[in-house]
Amino acid sequence: MTNGSNGQSAGAGALLAILRDGRARTRGELAELTGMSRSTVSQRLDGLIDRHWVVAGEGSISSGGRPAAVFAFNEGARVVLAADLGATHARLAVVDLGMTVRAERAMELPVDRGPEPTLERVVAAFRELLATGGYDPAQVCGIGVGLPGPVEHASGRPVNPPIMPGWHGFGVPAWLGERLGVPPAGPGRVLVDNDVNVMALGEHWAARPAVDHLIFIKMGTGIGCGIITGGRLHRGAQGAAGDVGHIRVPASDAPCRCGNSGCLEAVAGGASMAAVLREAGIEAQGGRDVVTLMRAGDLRATWLVRQAGREVGTVMASIVNFFNPSVIVIGGDIAEAGEQVLAGVREAIYSRSLPLATQHLGIRASRLRDRSGVIGAAVMVVEDVLAPAAIDQAVT
């Protein structure tokens, strides 16, 4: 952790980065880890304590003389507002800096109503959650939002999202920031990304932090993919990486909402499966209904779920050969089908990918389930707010 030849150029952010592991430490330990002198450590700790990022920890450490005080990261210093918006449903949460969910709400919220009607409900729900948790809006240090379509992450603007009419180019950060008192840019800001990217962040952070190469597949109304490589989210040049739902499936001409035909989403997405069931006279509005029917023993729904897994697995087999991940995580509404969908995915990947690429490959359901998005949205903001450079700037 030393920064510079003698550590004296390391800032307060370096101290906070060490303390974020949850372990309380003495000034001496922090000096040893950073290479700073004890006086410099004390000075920078004072700045962190003044801004409530660090508190004196419980207990002390004694080596035979006067016990040394210990210091710990203050996970409750601020909170983050996190929203995971899907095609038809949303989950919102107030999350502290240690990623503990303090207040939470799930609700039906179709994004096809347009940005302002959708985000007005998000703002109202956030205000209710803050009040429920007893938080002052001034404690909010940022907002993270996942949207079900392509997003230019740098600006937070959706870009031609197929299932989000009226959202193209809409300034989500500025709109939300103005109404919730959070700046749209700079440390403590509004950050927006594709929903599958934030799900990948959440799953990686909370369930598998030691995995450097992970792919998260969301099987819901549509199908998307979030990519973790080298322990970091890979967005691509314009934020469009992982849009596997619009890869063409061989021998299919099914029309897709993107305007093309034969897309993976058009044959394996929850909306397409529900449409097949309706044509057969079975009532189903979306992926959740398909899974409910499967659990009730409907053979047609069971076959559709298993075949959707095979279709996704066939596309992912090429991705496995190209990217060579350690773990593939399946999430979204269709993942609630459990082994029925996982078996289809595994069948196609293990039969079509190279043996070396699948030798140690794990394919499993999301551990966070429907919380992966809000946790990932919170992680996105917390890592931005608590980045060492941002803390150095705030404490200076």
C-alpha cells in the first residue's frame, strides 16, 4: 500500500482503503502498512474522523504498555440510494457503505411509460424509504441506477433502448439529482448503467469477490450479459459490451423488438416464451408466469424453459471459448426455474465449448437472486465515492 518512496505522499484515501476491510487498526499498524510516519497517519486520520468516514474502534491493543487506540471504517457514515429497473418491475433500496440494505422495496414499474413517469415513482419511493429508515436526505452520498437497455455510462444516458420508448438520450443523472439533492457529476453523484452490468457487479462483490473472470447472464423479459474481467467490470468502448440478447440464433426468423429477426432474446426471452404459451391458449404475460406454470407442472412451459436454457447455452458456448471465464452466473426471472434452465445451459456449453475452457468452469444460479441489481448499483456508487483520489480531495 505504500505510495512513494517513503509513503508520505499517500493520502487519507489510502488509509480508508485499508480500513474498509472491516478490521480496526492502530496508528502504528497503519503507519507500517502505508509507509507513512505516525504523525502523518494521525493528521490524516483526524481528517477522516472529522468527516465521519472513520471512528474510534471498540477496544484497544496493548503490547505491555499503554493500550493503543484502534480506528475503524464507519459503514454508517453515509447511505446510497440504489435502483434496479427492469422491463416491468423495479427494486429500490437504501444501502449503507458496508453494503448492508437498510430499507428496501419491490414494485411493478413498467419502463415503457417513459422516463419522467417512471422516475417520478422512483423518486417518491426513495423518499419513502429514507423516511422509513430514519435517514436525512443529507446523508445520501450518491445514487446508482440500473436500466434495462444500452447506457452510455459516462453520461448516464440511455442509447436507443429497444424496450424503453422515449428514453433515448434522456439525462437521467441530472433529472434524478435535481429532485433528490445529489449532484449529477463529481464525487457523490448519480451513476447509471445497464441493469445486467450492475447485476454482475453485485454478484461479484457480494458472492464471489475472489473470482477474476465472471460472466453474469440475465434471463428475464430480455437477455443480457455482464462481464467481469481481471476483477473489474468490462463495459467496452461505448458501454455496449455484453449485449448477447441480439446475437442471431441459427435457424430462427423470430421477429425481435430491436427490429431484427432471429435474436436470442426473440426465442429465449421471457416475453417470447409467454407469447408462445398465449398462442397455445395458456395465459401468460411474462417470464414470471412461465416459471409459475412450469412449477405447477405445465409440460409446455417446462419444455420452453429447458429449450431457452439450451439456446442461451449455445450462444454462450462461443463466448466461453473466446473469453474463458471461471464462473457463469444465471440470474433474472427465468433463473427462478432452477435446474430446469441451468441444465439446458450446461448441456449446450459443455457439449460445444473447448474442454480446456470448461475444465474448471462453474455454471450456477445467482446467490443474490433479485437483490443483485440493487447491491451492484450501490457498489458502483460506493466504489466511486470512496475511491482514494475522491477521499483525498474531500479531506484536503
